[in-house]
Amino acid sequence: MSERAVTLRDGRTLHVYDDGDPNGNVVVEHHGTPGCGISYAPDVELARERGLRVVSYDRAGYGGSTAKPGRSVADVAADIEDVADVLGIERFVTLGGSGGCPHSFACGALLAGRCIASGAIASPAPWGAEGLDWLAGQGEQNVEEWNAALQGSDVLEAFLAPMAEEIRAATPEQIIEVLESLLPPVDRAVLTGDRAKHAKRSFDGALATGIDGWRDDDLAFTKHWGFELDEIRVPTLLWQGRQDKMVPAAHGEWLAERIPGVEAHISDEDGHLSIAVGRLGEIYDWAAARF
């Protein structure tokens, strides 16, 4: 894996990771909230086996990337376009997980032609989605976090700061305890061993310079994304688990009814984390077939 800082059109920098098959077709990956772009080696190997090059990054305010206070979800499109220019990438598939999913959709909506397909694993619906009880089925920690976000930046920062400290102080084995109210048994089974160590590395990388990225993600999710779902005109893949306590399956069902031509999979046996473990190979198969 190589890493580099990419200077963006507005002068900010984005920390970018480049892995997988160096001569392969490109999948641009968007990490969750909170998180950073560092890849899990066994997952990258799945991509490499399918001739895919994986380009990921720390979203604005996370890890090595400059913050952009007040950003919208749509703002990521310009960042990814700049990264593609610098790396000489003409076409790519985009893939998001959890909080990365709306950013994947943004590329599908706003960079169509260059972004040729968009995938999402456990995506939230837009805030205030008509006919959806947005918080229903979410774990207690999530409900408290979103209620803080609705009260503005200062209240949200006061809520997130001690949570970030708790995450930083935890061992990989203790991450399950920190996220206790958000993890059904199927996800607790995933967050062990090497995957727990990777999750800890991702959290630590994300929060190394503070909570700006986490704060700005949450605030961006509680306002208009900056594009409409019917603007997504590229092939789109959606996976959601019915046991998910972070982003309940009702969000995926709502999205599946509104994204044009989406290929949607709502899995009875999956939660939030288990899809990326058990389904990633076939998701990469789907991505590889778009080129």
C-alpha cells in the first residue's frame, strides 16, 4: 500500500491510500463514521484477486485530511474528482460503508460518466426522509448522538469528545464494550481478533487529530445532502442487514424504493458489520463487472 497527501482545488489536503492491483480497475472506497481510509489486508486481497485497485482516503477532518467545517455530503464529489485527476484515474466504481454510503451516492449522482457505478453497505437514508421514522430501531448510543447533533456543533462536540476518549483508551478487545448498544450478536461475532485490531487502528487513525471529521459528518447527515437520489443515474448496489442496530433495514428499504434502477439486497441474517465480512467478495465481483 502507498500513501500520499493530495492537494485539492481549495488548498486543503486529503490523505489517500492506494492498494490492491496497481494495474487494475479502480474502486474508490468511502469509510464509515467515525473512521479513516486504512484498508484491512484480507479485504484488499479479495479486491486484488478480482483485478481491482482500491483507492481510499481519510474524509475531510479525519486522520491526515484537512477539515472542512460546514461541508455537505455533496462536497466530497469535488474532492474525489481532484484525487482522480492527481492519480490519473479516468473511470472508477465507488463503494461506501455506513457513513461512507451517502458519499458514494454523491459520486454516483454528481460525477456520472467518470464514476460508472456506486455501491453502498448499510446506508442511512437522508435526514427527514418522508415516511421513515429515522431513529426507530437504532441503538441507544446512536439516538443520543443524533439528538446532540440536532442541537448544533457545540452540543455535539461536547457529546463526542468523551466518546472519542473512550474509544482511544479502549483495547481492540474492548471496542465491543464501547459500542455495546449498537452491536447485535452477529456483529459482535465479527468484531473480534484481527478485525477488532483493524477497527481499533481505523478509529485511532480517524481521531488522531481530534473529532472534526466525526462532528462534520454528523452535521452533514442532519441537513440536505446536496443532491437528490433521483440524480443517481449510474448502476447502484445496496446491501442492508435486518439485524442492524446502527442503520436499521428500514433505511435500506426506503432507499431501494427511490434510487433509480438500484439492485437492493436486504439480508435477514446480517447486521451492520457482517455484510462487509461475508458479502465483500460478491460485492467486488459486482464492481469488477461494471467495467
